[in-house]
Amino acid sequence: MNRNIMLALAGGLVAGFIAGYFVFSGGSKEEAGPVVAAPTAPVMQAPSLGGGMPGGMPGAAPSGMPGAMPAAPPSAETMARISRIEAAVLADPKNHDAWVALGNEYFDSHQAQKAVDAYARALSLKPGDPNVLTDQGVMYRQLGQFDKALANFQKANKQDPNHVQSLFNIGIVYANDLNKPAEAEKAWNKILTTAPNSEQAGQARQMLSQLKK
């Protein structure tokens, strides 16, 4: 799944939606080759991390929350990939990259709680990874656990102040879920200061303009 997820701020803050901004390195995970379980060899990490961004159609609830549109069931190909990675982590529970890859597959197939749990295992092996924290935070938001999502994004940005995706997501949660537009404005303005030429800065400018309407 390509995480070019359409975004929207609910609560009357945004009249339209912003689409197709978030691109992360390596293309979609579905374009990657299968991960083969092997007890003695590392599982290749899915090619994109830290690209998770809270999203949804205008007026829609995050997937997994009341009022959300049900996600399509995972394809047979996705389920086969998941089964291979599950076998890999069963064979080698300390394989950090396999846990991340498994979390990414759950992320992309809208299995939010399983993604949270897989990312938690990865973080127990390598704490503080801002990419994994960010993707886990998106999954917390999918579950409606906004405070946990925000805490993840804040921790990710504390670990790496240049990790602008987590900073952008802080603004999304404040504006969309916690009804704190002033805090969202602070987060997005910080992006304009720290990474003015980034893709997230372009998104932040548009979000800020919506906040002022």
C-alpha cells in the first residue's frame, strides 16, 4: 500500500482535503519482494518507514473507530507475506527488522492492533526509533487512542528534532482529534522553521491556511 493517504481535518477546520503528499523512500511495500523466513538470516525490512500519516476522507473517522468505513480484507498475496514474516519472528523473536516488516504489513492491511503490537516488539529490541514510533502512533490513532498517538509522535520528534513527519502528525492530532488548533499551529510553524523546503512544510502551509479560514 502506498501511504499517500488523503488527509482531512474534521470539526469544521477544513472544507476540502489534501491528497497525495506523503511519499516515503523505496516505494510501496507491496512492490517489495516477499520476505522469506529463515532462522539464520535477517528478514529484509519493508522499504518504507516513518511515513505514516493520520488520514481519512473529509468527515470520516479513522479506520477502526466508530463511523469509519470498513477496510477491505487483506489480499491472498498480503496474507501470504504476513504468514512468512510471522514464521520468521516465531523462529527468531529477536529479529528487529522482521518485527518492523510485520508491523508494516499489518499497517498496510489495516490491522491496527496487530501493527501496534508488532511495532512494540521492534521497539523493545531497538528503543526510540523515530520511524517506528511514528508508524505505531498512526496505528494508535486508527484505534482512537489519540493521547498515545500524540505521545508517540512527540517522542519520535524528541529523538530526532529533524523528523518532520512526526512533527506534522503532532499538528494533525492536535487539530483533528484534540481540538487544539493553537497547538497544531505551533507544530506546523516549527516545520516551517526547521525544514522550510520539505514536503511536510508545503503540507503545513496549506494546513495553516485552512486553520485561518
